[in-house]
Amino acid sequence: MKNILNKIINRAQLDKAEAYQCMLAIGNGELPDAQTVAIMAGIQMRGLQLDELNGFRQALLELALPIHFDVGDSIDVCGTGGDGKNTFNISTSTAFVLAGMGYKVVKHGNYGVSSLCGSSNVLESLGYTFTNNKDILQRQLDEANICFMHAPLFHPALKAVAPLRKALGIATFFNSMGPLVNPAHPTHQLTGTYSLELAKQYQHVLRADRENFTVLHGMDGYDELTFIGVTRILGKERDELVGNSPLQSEIKLTNISGGDTVTDSAKILVNLLQGIGTEQQNTVLAGNVALALQTFNPQKDFASAFAEAHDAVLSGRAIHHLKKISA
């Protein structure tokens, strides 16, 4: 491990095998906290490389609690976080709208680390009980079209480093790993990243691992489609830009804030799923749902997908799917 630490400190890249061994050591609790923090900070300062991403991912998936659901096509909607924008829980909202439209969603998520309120924070506040019991999760998927996989219950390595990540309070390469290590291996994926370089790395990794996927990066630093500035959209055969809102309403960060507390975030989520969000919130949510629809049907144009998604958002059907799994 000393050799790996020296490479990181000297801004040298780890090869895939070194990254794999490094993550195994972290996940098995073999490293002192100081060394783990040094690895996280060092890699964050110089930037995660593709071989490292692949090596870390391989180790995390091997260390994970395996689980398989009896389901056909399914999707994970999970961003990296780490953009520091404190938007409302866009991915979580998107997941429930998709469930309301009949799509199967196997959502992977965690507590917020560099943000106020992650998907786990908001769902826990609304009464959802985290579990890794396969029968319970399968029943939720059957009855509500959605189940939630709280990452620390499936990834011992993520649980072990959670206090260190929280103490650091900044995005680390573990933010980059979360969306790539869903142990249920959904067939489709919609994910956003806080950097364009990471989005391109995701595109490379997911090409070999998903039936179809969409990776996005807001060029103003967002890890979701916000219609604030231009968003780069990448897929198996896709590389394009999405600009202004289809409804031509100006959207600012203040319009899509997640609030100052977990309670604020939960209220926004519930309002959105009931179809009573603000115009700007509904527009942003519909845009992300539209990208998910295109992930399932790449031939669908964005305007049509957005119109379908916007109708689904305003219908309020999604709230019933939240209630089914959090009762």
C-alpha cells in the first residue's frame, strides 16, 4: 500500500490491478483511516482516471451483497452528487414518476455527503425503511414498480468509509463510484455527473455493461438536466447538447433549490409527486424523465418524450408509488 500511496501523492496513475487491490484493502478494513483519507483526497485533487474507475468498480461489485430481482427491463436513476448546487432531489423524483408510468426502477442511493440531502435522507424522513431483504424489495418492485437500495446495506466498503467522507465534506471518487455499482445490475441507466471528463468515462464503462444508458453533465456544473445553460447528453450512440427549457420559462438555481433542511426537501418531493410543484420544478423534472424515456426508447425524440413526461408529472400518479413503499 505504501507504493500506491506514493504514486497518488506524486500524482501518478494507478493501473486497474492496483486500483482493484486498493479498494479491496479499503473495503476489508485493512487500512488506517489516515491512509484512506489520503487516498481519497489525493485522487480527488488530481482527478480519477479510467483504469482506476474500472479497478475500483470491479472490487466494489465483488465486495457487494449480491442480489437478483425477477424483473425484465429496469432502470437506475442515480447521479454522482458532488456538484454543490443543492437542487431538489431530481433523480429521486424522476424515479417515482417513471414508476408511475409503469417502468421498473431499481434505484441505488445514499445519504448526502457533499450535499444537504441525498436520496436516502429524504426517503428516510418520509418513512421508508431501508432493507437488503430481497423478498421485501422484490415485493415493492412488483407492487409499486420501484424499490430503493440503500448503498451501505449492500456495500460494506461504502459503509466503512461513510464517516470519513462525511468528515471531509467534499466530493471524492466514491461519489463517482455510486451510480456504477448497483448490485442488481439494471438493464438501463440514467445518470448525471459533476464533471464532463467523468461523464465520458461513464460512457466508456456503461457501453459494455448496460442494454442502454444516458449520461449527462450540465456544462454549468450540474449533475442533472436543469435547463440552466447547456447540458451534454451522452449514450451508446448519442452525443448532443440540450439547451433552453421546452416551455421557454427561464429557470434559475433559486427556482429548483432543495431548501435548507431535509424537511424542506421532503416537502418539495411530495409536492412534485402530487403534481403540484412549481412550473420550473415541473419542467426540470419532466426533462429528466424525458431522458429516461429516451433511454428505454432511443428512437423517441426529446420533444415527444418531454411532452409525455410533463403530462405524467402533472398527473400526480407518482405519489401513490411513494406511499406504497413507505407505508
